[in-house]
Amino acid sequence: MAIAAQAQQDRAALGIVMTLGAYVFFAVIDTSVKWLVLAGLPAFQLAFMRYAPHFVISTLMVLRQGANLSSFQTAHLGLVLLRAVLLASATLFNFIALNYLSLTITGSIMFSTPIIVCALSWPLLGERVGPWRWFAILLGFVGVLVVIRPFDAAFSWVALLSVYNAFALAFYSIITRKISGVVAAETMQFYMGATGAILLAPFAWWVWVPPATPLQWALMIGLGLWGWAGHEIFSRAHAYAPANTLMPYTYSFLLYLALTSYIVFNDVPDRWTILGAGIIVISGLIIWRRTAKRGTI
């Protein structure tokens, strides 16, 4: 029994490490994109490059199982495509927002996604949401208001793009929960890359600006590689630990962004961003704690 318990703890620890590693990739993507858009590369171009290498890698992964049409088929194609469109649009809008907002602001707003998922789980999934979680949902939205400060002179309409991203990622997460275990992860990865690359290709071609340096080329190509790696590692982490174990460690993303924002852009978040981010994190942890106590994901 002791050996089995230790093995389970080791698997959970591996899942946690993989989650922390996945969010390193996601933070590197956002930091690289902000650096590239400030260097003059269009958001549409960078969003396309986020999905083009992803598309190539995921296609090769599917073909590795056998080059036949059935490898690309799914009975839930509509939901798979909707999931991909939601993620692609959130990616594009996030890249646009990064041209105007700090990494910590966009990251803080994005992390209201678990709060929105909880709010939508009752009407869309039929899950009961108790008073503590409703309190956390309201608290989380207060945190978002503190971050974006809609009635302050510092308010930027671009923050609304990040709010859309949080809702888009919430619906993306809910769809993922509905089709996980029914649609293969490789198939979802393929359609994610294909949809983003195909939808964004015409716009990327129209506004294309050739990178001026080898570093810009490397960062631009790396977006898709890091995106595929991050999603692959994060999805595999769930094979070692349940979602309610991994969830608190996803907030490492905010720490990574604060660190890279300071190192690369010499940008220190102001007290309102820190306060709002803290409120969002607290509300998310309340939801996580209450959900874990009920034994659901």
C-alpha cells in the first residue's frame, strides 16, 4: 500500500512539473509576440505563424498512426471546429492586445477563464454551483474590473479584446470537457492547427512583413513549435494527475509573465493590476477548493 501511494504521489508530482513546464512555453509565446509586434510585425502574421508549424506537426502525428482518411474523421466535427475557431480568435485578439497592454494585464484577464467556466457550467453542463462558488464568481469579476478599470482615465478599449479572450477560452474549455475521451487528442490538435492556419493565412499574406533579423525569424517560427509543445505537455499532464490537482499550478503563468515583462520590457505592474490579479487568483482558488471538495472536475 505504501509503495502504491508513493507511486501515485510521484505521478502527481510529474503532472505538476509538466503543467509548470507547459506554462513556461505559453509565457514565452506571449513575451515573444509582444516583442515582435513592438518591432513592427503584424498580429495577423504572428497568429498565422502560431498555427502553421502546429498544423504541420499535428498532421505528422496523426499520419504516424496510419495514412488514411479515417485518421482525420470524427463524429463531433462541428464541436471540434468550433473549439478551434474559439482558440484561433482568442489567439489573434490576444496578439493584438499585446501591442497595447502589458503582459500582466492580458494574463490577469485571461485567468478569469476558470471563473467564467464555473458560471457557465450550470446552464451549459447542468452542474450545480453552490453559494460559495457564486460568491467566487462575483469576486472574480470584481477582480477583472479592478484590472481593466473601465471608469478610469487609463482605461483602454483594447482590454475588451482580452475580456473576449477569457469568454472564448471558457467556451473552448467547456467544449473540450464534453469531447475529451470521445475525440482523440491528436485529432483535436490537428483540427486546432488546421483551422487556425487556414483561417488566418489570407490575412497573414495580405499584411506580411518580412522579419528583419534572424532572431525575429527564430521567434516567429518558434511560436507554433512552443504552442504545440505547450498544449501537448499540458494535455499529457492530465494522465498523471487530475485537473483539480493541477489547476492551482496554472497560475504560475502570471508569475512567468511578471518576470519576463520586467526582464524584457522593464515593465512593473502597478498596484491596481497586482490587486486585481490577486482577487482573480483568490476567486479561482475558492472555486478550485469547492470543486475539489465536491469531487468533480
